[in-house]
Amino acid sequence: MSRKFYITTPIYYVNARPHIGHAYTTIACDTIARRQRMFGADTFFLTGTDEHGQKIERAAQAAGKTPQEFTDEVSAQFRALWQRMGITNDDFIRTTEERHKKRVQELFRRIRDNGHIYKGTYTGQYCVFDELYVDAVGPGAPCPECGRPTETVKEENYFFKLSVFADKLLQLYTEQPDFIRPETRRNEVMSFVRGGLRDLSISRSTFSWGIPVPDDPKHVIYVWLDALANYITAIGYGSSHKGAQEAFQKYWPADLHMIGKEIVRFHCVYWPAFLMAARLPLPKGIMAHGWLLFEENKMSKSRGNIVRAETILDVLGADALRYFLLREVVFGQDGSFSFDALVQRYNSDLANGLGNLASRTLTMITRYFRGQVPYPSAAFSQSAGDNAIAENARKVIVECNALFDQYQFSRALEAAWGLVAAVDKYIVENEPWALGEKQDEESRSRLATILYTSAEALRIVTALAHPVIPDATSKIWSQLGLGDIRKLVLPELKWGQLPLSTKLGNVEPVFPRADKSAIERMQKMEEQQRGGSSTTQAQPDASTTVPPVATQAAAAPAAKLAVTVPDGKISIDDFAKVDLRVGQVKAAEKVKGADKLLRLEVDLGTEVRQVVAGIAESYAPELLIGRKVVIVANLAPRKLRGLESNGMIVAASPEGGKAVLAGFLEDVPVGTRLK
Ligand code: ME8
């Protein structure tokens, strides 16, 4: 039976839309989950949304929605974003789901039956932002975590006997030093617990947006107990179904809870104490990473300094975001995000680095060996340089795997890219293009060895980088003629496995270079989202999905990758610039004084757009509500009758007839891209 691996992200609050801080944790977990699968582990990767509590209730009120409507919308935005980014989570749990609610009640009962819950009265301060009971005095006293004013709470509550677990927790941290990583967080937690633990209020009775306490529904369960329990409810704890029970037996305890550093106390103190009280096994480890900073502060909705992942996906793609975050930020520490650094890293490491290595190597094999991997033959064609690359690759495999195992993503990628740089230098020094001009046997043989060596090194880097940049590496793998990269068994990766005579696939650039305008474009997109001061409208080409200049830095003089476009036809790259998506009409009305126009609000999964469409003569507005449509999502905004239209609905317009909307016979999720 294969080894199991269960990994979780925090479940994200739905008080605001996702940003790249959330994406950061999710990408790190996705990378780990993908690696585990490549190592043959039976992997379960869980993420989801945290939807109860006062903070969410108030956010819904502020938006003029019921909590359920509100949480449905924002939770769908998270789900759609992960889908768009190719995140490979096995489940997505929402705390408002029935399965979760019932199982949390079961956990509460169990802790109560084990004698760890009593009723009392809580009088003290509460921080709604952190959903945290705070040791502070007086109304308005600042929360020690976030500095916001706290509220005074006086209510009859259920209490959890946290105080009795202090010694057991300290024993846990001492006996299992890896329980909390990195070490700095472990030290913080240990001194917090050594300072003494007070019993914890685990219910609230002055609002109702939560899971009722079993047998006492005037109370709702404290949102952190509700939320933390997702890690077990999602995999079947507390279910009476046999399948769910088996899944729980199989996957629990979690191998890794990945979190941001601000929620360490909940995960490293409260959660193990709840589990001890329920007599359930404890997770094997908790890893707390640092914060993404933007404009020198923690990126967060409340500070208004967020960057949306969608902007980066639109302009540079998911791999660029994944690579940047894991390469640029030392995992565990805080790291700054900037569009300049993103584009610089993208160009240096992806476009000019791996992308260029792939295109120049594969293009030369295509040109000089009719697209078949050549034989590195005969002794006279070997040089010390060839062997050095092989040796380097062998070392990189070991080093990179060890670093990934310790979640040192940045150093792991640095090691892999060290090989890219070495091969680049090797190619420049050996000038295969000059050998390619000669026909004598020795030159051919030498050329074969150089290109085989380069292609094999490319294969190794591609395999190692796959969990981080899955899209591009899948493409390079198939361009290498190796088929589906997901079939690769990573522990078996060795130098010299590239089969000779392998027929390459179609060679196409994977990372087009981004020019300076990419930075401006992303900045503008974000400013517009924030309703910022910039009044500049996006230029007609400002929202293309692929940055300009589609050629990689070419292998001199061999690689020529420009796409020729005969007879007014467009290339696949041109088509890829059109961002066609499935949207769902949420609201529709006639535009005053315009017989042909309707104003629509279209949900794209990640946002709701206003679109003005010339379909009023074909469709009554009320018939469009709920209908799924195809929308050109990256059209520059324009004004029609004073209304800004952000996108275009796709319809057939028969000569002299009425417009007919494009649609689908099968159900398809909102936000799905058409390609
Ligand atoms: O805390 N930098 O949800 P949340 C890095 N619902 N990571 C960031 C980040 C940033 N600027 N901003 C957010 C909650 N994150 C609770 C969790 S779990 C049982 C309940 C990531 O929406 C990071 O993982 O505030 C952080 O811990 C998490 O999002 C907080 O998400």
C-alpha cells in the first residue's frame, strides 16, 4: 500500500475576495501536494472557506446581503480562482456545508462528554477582526494582534478547559521539535504557553451566524473551533457513512497544516488541545510561513494594499506567479511583492532562463537532427565539459530534492536554475550552431553529444521544476517527446534516461518575454480595481493575455521561432490573446433611451462585471437572469450611453435576424475559460 500524505491550507475568510497572500499559501501547498504525488504518495490536499462568525455576518450586512448569499458569492470566487490557477486540491470545504456542521457538533459533544467543557460567563474584550478573545482592559482597548479597538463582551458562554493542557502541550513541543516550524514560531508558542493558559470561551450567544451548540441552540460554536475542525470534518470525522469513516482512518492525522504566521496560536495551541480533549491523534506538523508585504505592509484587504492574482494570471500566467512567489521569498520569512521584481524575475529566470534553454536546444535538435534526440556517440566526441554537466545534474537532483523536502523552495529552485545557467554557458562555449554548419563525422558526433547533453539537462530541470511550474514544464516535457509528465516517478529521476531517437513534439516558446508595458498594465489593472486615482483607461491592447514579443531570446543563429501568418489567418498565440470565459447573468435591465441595449451584470466567478450588450431586441431582461453566456473578458472597457461596458457577450447575429446568444448544452462552471 502506498504511503499517504494529507496536507491542508487554512480555510480562508470570505469577508473579502482572494488576493495573492491567499494564493501564496495555496501555491506552496499545491507544490508540495504535486511533489508528493510524483513520489507516489496517496495524497489528499484540502482547502476551503471559513464562513461563520461575527466578522462575516457584519461583512454581509455591509454588502446588503444575507450571510448565506454573501458567503456563497465570495466562496465561489476562491473556488474559481483555484480552478483557474490549476490548483490540485482534492476537496474544498465550506464551513456552511451540512456535512461540516453536523460533524463539528459531534466534535463538540465528544469534548463535552470527555469532561472538558463547562458553562460560565465571559466578561472581557473581543477582537472581531481576529475573532479572538483578548486579555485587555476596557472598551476600545486595542487588540494586541492587529491594533484594532476591541469590543466588550459579557455573555453566558461555554468554556473549554484549556488551562489543563498547558503541560501536555509543552511536552508535545519538546518531544516533537518539528511539530511547529520554523523554530522562531516554536519558540514564540512555547513562551506563550509557559506564560500560562486561561480557559477559552468556545461559544457566543449574542449573534446567530454559526453552528448551534448541541442541545443548547441559543449559543453558536466559537468560529475558531468551527473552523479548525474543518481539517477533520472534510475527511469524514463524525460521519456515520462507512466510506467517510474509512477516509478519516486513512488520512488523519494530517501530515502538514500550512498556515501564515499570524494564526500560529490557534493552530499550535488551541487545535492540539481540542484534539487532545477529544482523544484524537494530533497532526504531525504545522508550518507557518511569513507574510507577503506590499508597499511595506502586510498585504491585506483591510489595509487596501492587495494585489489580485487574476491580474498576474491575465498578463504573465499562473506559472509566473507560482515561480516568483516561491523563488523570491525565503519560505518562513516575510517577503515583498512588486510588479517590477515579478517581471524582472520572469524575464531573467523563465523567459531568458528555462524558456530560452528549451527553445534553443529543441530548435537545434529539430534543425540538425530532424527532431530526433541524437546519440552522444564515440569517445572522441566526449569532453570534460559534457561530463561536468552530467555531474552537475546528478548533484542538483539530490540537492533540490532535499531542499524541497525541507520546504526551502527558494533554495531548491536556485539549485535547479544553477543547472540552467551551467548548460547555457556550455552551449555558448561549445557553439553547436558552428558545428551544425559542418558535415564531417567528428563535427556531427560532437554536435550530437552537445545537444544530447543539453536536452538531458533540460529534462532534469523540467522534472524538478514541475511541481512549481506545472503548465510550462508539461509543455516542455511533451516538446521533448516524453508524453505526460504526470506519469514521471520523481525518485527514479537519473541522468541519462532521455531515450535516444525520441521524436520531439512541436517546439513552441513557453515563456514569451515580457516588456516594460507588462508592469504598467498590471499596475493599471490593480488601480482600476481599487478605484484608485488613475483615470487612465486601459489601452486597446492593454488586456492581452500574452505579453508582446513572442520570440524567446534566440539561439544564435539557429533558433528562429517567429510564427508566420499567411492569408490573413491568425496564429494560435493571437487567438490565445482573446480571453473567452463562461459568465452567468446576475442582473439585467434595459438601458434608458436605447432600444437595443441591455445593461447586464455578469458573474465571472472571480468578479461581477457590468456589460452593455446590444441584445435588447432579442431577449427580455428577466429571461436572462441565471443564464450562462460567453464573454470576451479582456476587451478594453468602453462607454455606451454613458455606461461603462467591461467585456462583450458573444452572440450569433444572423443577417437581418435577431441576435442569438452562444451557450452550452452541458453545465459548465462559471469562470471557465474557452480555448
Ligand atoms: O485566518 N501574506 O483566514 P484569512 C501571506 N479563516 N499569507 C497571507 C497573507 C499575506 N499577506 N494574507 C493572507 C483566517 N495570507 C482563518 C483561518 S484556518 C482553520 C482558519 C494567507 O482569510 C495565510 O495563509 O485571514 C494566512 O494564514 C491566511 O491566508 C489567512 O487567511
